[in-house]
Amino acid sequence: MYRIPVLEFHQMAGRAGRPQYDEYGEAIAVARTELEALEIFTHYVKSRPERITSQLINEASLRKHVLATIASTDECTLDDIHNFISKTFYAHQFTATGALLSVRGVLRFLEREGFITIRGDTFTATKLGQRVSELYIDPLSATTLLRCMKVIKEGSLLKYLHLICKVPEVPKLHVMRREMEKLGDMVLESDEILPGEEEDLTTLMSEVKTALLLRDWVNEDHENDLVIRYDVGPGDIYAITQAAEWICYAASEIAKVANLTIHAKRLSTLAPRIKWGVKEELLELLQLEAVGRVRARTLYRHGFRSLKDIASAKPFELAELPRIGPKLAQKIIEQAQKILKLQDSGAGGI
């Protein structure tokens, strides 16, 4: 069982009670035995929180912030970066000299991978570096995405989903012992799987399992089926799809900057599919508020396959459909008419 940090316990317990309304707050920790209750009281209630360490000790965070510092100005000097870093908690904890040595390593990486140019002591963000900074992803993840996209010639759905799962921003599913043979064979034999660079087989299998879940999700498999098939909770599916949508969009934007037009187009279409968990044919209907993956599929199955179909429908025709009803039917018809009117005037959809 995983123990949460003392700091996290204090933070959550400290939220009990409403300022100005309650004299005190109550936080309850549930214990199964008296011994466990004593342990909770000793370990969490009476203990001091752990020491705080700077987030910049994480190399991914340091790369993002150094690139952001350079991208935020037309020209950035080494002194500007030194001044910025020397005022951080990171420099306070690990000395300014130690922090600056780490920064110099990051600068070399950013130049080598094409995120910045260096002239003397002056740093300038490239077009790629500027966009990656705006997307707020780790430059190392951007490098991984870009390298893989340059290798991909024929991009299948699973191959693009595996691409997205290659970066640490997307949570990975744990591979069960009973799944290892099947996933291992898939990693070694399938041409839909991207080759690993320095990853071990276990890491690759975890990426592939996560990509398979995403494939089933965008192919509209029921969430309950995914929970059973992949041994995950609904919250895990939500966390994975949220992160995957963000990375998919980031990959499409990086592809645009790198003039990888086909990848940019396919990934920009895939991102909303990951968000909603639908096939491409339903994306137009998902412009309607209160229409998610289930209602969109219901409408499509009954012949309402575009905004024009919805806009020209009679309210009673939609009201008879499962999960619609009279009020929602009227609302989505009016919405469809409004979107089409905006599109005709050149203002675009919602």
C-alpha cells in the first residue's frame, strides 16, 4: 500500500472548516484497528511535514523554465539566465554555482535539439523552441515526438497512439504477468509499434498497453468494458485520455512547425477523438453542447449525421430518441442552426 506524504495529509486536513463561518474544522482518518489508528496519529498527526525541495531539481521542469526564460524575450543573455536562476529556491538549496552548472547543460541540450540559437552570450528561441515553450511540454518530450514523427512513413491509428504514449507526460498502465507474452510478441513483431531507442521491453509493453486502451477508447468501446479489459478505474482512464489529448495536440503543433504536414493533419483530428472517445465521423456532432459520445452515436445511428441534419429536423423526431427528450431536442436544433449560420457568415463554429 502506498503511503501519502505527511505534507499531503496536513494539506488536506487543513482544508477542513470554512474561514469566517466555522470555529474549527474536523478531518477524519479511518483506521481498521487500534494499532493502525495509533500509527496514523503518530505518523501523520504528530509528525512534521517533509522538507520541501525545489521543483527545478526535476530536469524536465528545469528544461521548460530555461526555454521559457529565453522564449519570453527577443534576446536573452547568459547574465539574464544567471540572474533569474540565482533568485530561485533551487539556487538557494543547491548553491548558485551548482544550479548554473545544471543550466549550462540544459542550454547545450536546447541548442543541439534546435530549440535555441546561441551567438556569443546571446540566446534566441527558434520557431520550434517558441512553440514548444507555449505548449508547456518538456523539450525532451518534444524531441522524442519529433524524432518519432520523422521516422513514421505510414501512420496507422495505433502507431500515432503509441507515439503519444512514448512521453512521460502520459500516465502508463501497469503490465500484468498474464499479459506479458501477448504484449511482448506485439512489441517485437507488429509493424504498428514504434521501435524503442533506449527503453527496455517492460517500458515498451507498458506504452503499448496504454496505446491499446486509447485505441479502444477512440473506437467507442464502453468505459465499463475498458475497466474490466485493462484492469483500470474510470479515474485512470480519465487521467490517461486528458494527458493523451494534450500531448496529441502538442505533437500536431510541433509537426506544423517542422513542416510534417500529413502528421499535423492526422494528429489534429485525433486529439478531439481522444478527448471525446469517438470515431472521426462523430466529431461534427460534438460541436453541440450536452452532446457527448453516447448521444452523438445515438443521433448518428438514427440518421442525424451532420449539423445540417440536426438543424432541419423536427423537435419530435429527436425527442423520441434515447437520452434526448423534448427540451434537449429543441435546444440542439437551435444550436445547430446557430452554428451553421455562423459558419455561413464566416465566423466559424463554436
